[in-house]
Amino acid sequence: MFRTLLHVVAILHLGPAIAFALVAFGCDGIDPPLGRGCQGGSLKLFVEATLASWVVLGLGSVAYLRSRRARSALPK
């Protein structure tokens, strides 16, 4: 239970951190690497990137846990 709580807290903190790095470095300069994504406003991009990273991190952790359980269920 404690390990699950730590994973959830890590995902909740990593989502905005990834989004911040994306906005900070992707919308920098005259010709930003994210292009049109930066035109709608950096706050909107930050919120969308946070939600997307939460989804990706959540699905990745679920896939990892399922594969780990499947490996442990194999006969030795």
C-alpha cells in the first residue's frame, strides 16, 4: 500500500515537472520548437501537457505492474 502511494505521488509530481520543461524549453525563442502549440498561450499548453503526461505515466505504470505480475505468475 505504501509503495502504491509513493508511485501515485511520484506520478502527480512528475506530470507538472515534465509539462514545465516542455513549455519552458519548447516555447523559447523567435521560432519555438513547438510551433503553433505555443500560440494558444503557455498556460493552456501547460495544462494540456500536464494532463497528457499524467495519462502516459499512468498507463506506463499500469503496463509495468501487469507485466511484473505476469512474470511472477510464470512457473519456475
